[in-house]
Amino acid sequence: MNINLPDDISNSLSEVCMERNIDINKFVIDLVSEEIEKFKSKSPLVVGNREIYVAGYKPLQEQSEIIDLVKRGEPVVLSGPAGTSKTSVLTALSLTLPSFKYGVLFTSSNEEKKHLRRKFLRNIELVSQFSYPYRALASNYKEKPKFYLTTSDIEAICYLDLKPETKDQIYRSTIKTLERFSRTREPSISSHHLVLPKFIKKDRKERLAALILDTSQKYWEKITLGGNISVTYSILMKLWHATKPVINSDIIFVDNVHNLHPLLVDIIMMQKLPKLLAYDEFMNQAEVESIDWAQYKNAHLVQLRNSYRFDEESIKITNTVLKKFLKAPAAKCLKKPFKEIEEKLACGKSAIICYGLKGVIRECFRAVNTGQRFHVLDCLDGFYSYLESSISKPNRSNDSLSYKSSLYQEIIDLFGERSLLKLIPLIQRSSLEVANTLITTAKTSAYFEFDNVTLSDDFISPSDPNYTLQDGVYLYVAVSRHRFKINIKECNALNI
């Protein structure tokens, strides 16, 4: 590239460049690039006095304080229930980032990445949590990383000449031990990471513990050497964490810390960059409680309790779920709504939120029978494929099915193949743009907000013997997705 310069400047630079034996064009480009980089490094994260709006409103006092901390380059961690403006503050800050500044937003999965992409500008790169360790280390292993190891993976490296039952116990416990170890900062496997089989006799406990620990240590040693050995994404994260990586960015955002690998959180917190992390402590309580925020001395921990989205009635419903379903103390529940931002204009769609796929299919049948224009937000490709294969192979044994396949088969048995084959084309042809009702599971609804929400009747009550804490989390997500009204009349689990 030739640069046209005024004659007097060109003559002066030519003499300098001839003395140094360098090209004049390269000299000018390098000089200008250096000045641009200096300007970038001195520029604030937020340009000048540009106003920041949180969800379309001027920030209130606690929001302004959070924004000021991040603008000063401080690491900030936000925690609070749904509706306390965590995501809104994060998104507002990202939108004010200058175009020459580069930000990274970590997501827990590619699915979350897909749903969040529409909220952020191009200078914010959305990165799923295992992308960096995969890029850095996956080439060291011949096999593609897995989410879970199998007993055959362990046996291939650490074969034990024992009875099948004992050998299986050891291999399964080795997998769990490696998984626990891969989520800690410790450099080597010890008895602290050991996961023993359930229901073992006392006289066998010590011997089994020694075998499991030895097998786990041998497998880990092989992993550190690389080559033909199976690894999980969690193990890759452990290995990447040990390299003390540096993330090249001007600022880091995390919207759902509760869904991230704890070692990725540690890597993010150790970066000498401005960062804003947000999490809902009720979404994944065990994971959140395992993070010791006190070890990050410079981090500002901000607890949000005031609702920016819900009215008094919605707060009452949400707090009931928190107390009865998730056993949350009153101090951690939502407080009063802000009167200043009560009035909003309807601009979204209404949704029916179900506990699971069975409820989604039932609501689709109802929508067809009542002539509603509907659209399903969940990806149903796996169910479609299973339905097609069940028709071509009708004599499948239920004993050999996985959990997900068993659920699909249950739906087929409940509604019938013929009815489902008629429904599927209607679901596939449905359009998000023209639909007036969206149908989704609670899990998928976590990525959205809707004007009005109706809860389905398939949520599980704490009185159910099969109830788990995760069932309560799904209901908590569902009751916190609306902007205006929520209809809980059909939700039998909520007797408010």
C-alpha cells in the first residue's frame, strides 16, 4: 500500500528512512498503528458522557453504582433473584463499549450462546465455556473430548484382573473421582477427591479406596502425557487452568456464573481486566456455594434484592416458590418493586411454560384444537428422529432405552403415533413471527422474557415423593419469565 504524503513531509521522512534502511510506507503505518494503540489503551470503557439506559430507563442509584465500578476497571460480581436487573445492567454496559474495544462474554453452552447473540453488538464475542481449552489442548489427544467418561475408557488404560462386579465398581468410582478432581484447583489427586461406591462392607472399604485412588492417579498421569486416551471437557478445563492462561480482551462479561465450570470462573477472576459477572444463587445452589468469592480480594460483591420487573403479586408468587420449593431464607427473597418503572408498553408475546416435553406436546394439541397460532421454542429434532425410528423398528425393548429415549417412548404411548405424525408438520410449519402463543419448557424459557405467562399443570410439588431440588428450580424459572401478568390457575403444584 502506497501512502500519499505532502512533499515536505515525504522528503523529511525519506531521509530518515534511508538512514535506517526501512520502507517509508511501513514506517508511517507502524507509527500510526502505535499511536492508535496508545489512544485505545488510554480510552475509557465507556465513551465520554454517553448516557447509559438499563432496559430503556435511566439507571437508579444501585445500578449507577455498579456501572461506575465497572467503568473504573473494577471486577464486580452481581447476585440476586430473577427480575433484579442483573442481565439488564450487563447488557447496557456492553452496548456502550466503543467499537474499537473488544469484550468477551462467556456462556455455559452453544445453546445459550445462540439465544444471547441477539442482545449484543459485534465487538462482544460470545464464547461457550469449553471453547478456549478445546482450542488450546484438544489436539494433544487423538479422540474427541467427551462430556462423560465410560467404564471402557478406564479399562482400556487401567485394566484390573478382578471379578466383574468389583471391577465395575472401581471403574465407576474412578470416573466420579476424576470428575470431582477436575473441578478443583489441587495439582494432584488425593483421598480428598475420592468417591467411594455406595453400600460397601466395612472390611472391603479400605482396599477398594486404595484401588480407586491408584486407578484414578494412573489415569490422570496418562492424561498429562496426551495421546490415545479419552478425556472430558472438564478435564481439558483442568489442564488449561494449570497453564495460567491470559484472556485477550478489554472487558469480560458472564451472565450465568452458576452454569460455568468453577475453574473457568477462577481463570476469569484472575484476569487483570474489568469484569462484570452475574448469577442467580437459586439456579444452581451447589455450584454457586462451591465458589469462595472471598479469595478474590479486589472483587466487589453486590447483592440485588429489589425487583425491577415484577409487581407485588408477582413478587409474592416468586417468593413462595423460593421459600417452599427451594428453602430460601426470607433475607434472600425479593423485596418491593420500584414504582418509577412500573408502566411499560407491551411489545412481546405470551407464553405457556411447561415442566417438560410431555407438557409441551399436550399444549400443542390444545393449541391446534382451539385454533391458536402457536410456535414451540424448544428444539424437537431428537424427538422427531426417535418417532421415525420407532415406526420403522416397532419391537424395541424398553429395558435398553436411555432416560431421554424412555421419555420419548412414554410420549408416543400417551398420545399415539398417528396423532403425533399429524401434529409434527404443524409444529414444523409454525412461525415465530405470526404466532400469538409461544410454547416452551421451563429449561428453555430461561433465555427469554414474555409479556404474559401461563403455567402448565405438569410441574412437580414438594409433596411428590419423586420431587428433587431441580424440579423447584424449573418452577422458579417459569414464574420469573413474565413482564406483566402470570396465570397460575392450572399449576397444581402452586397452591397459593
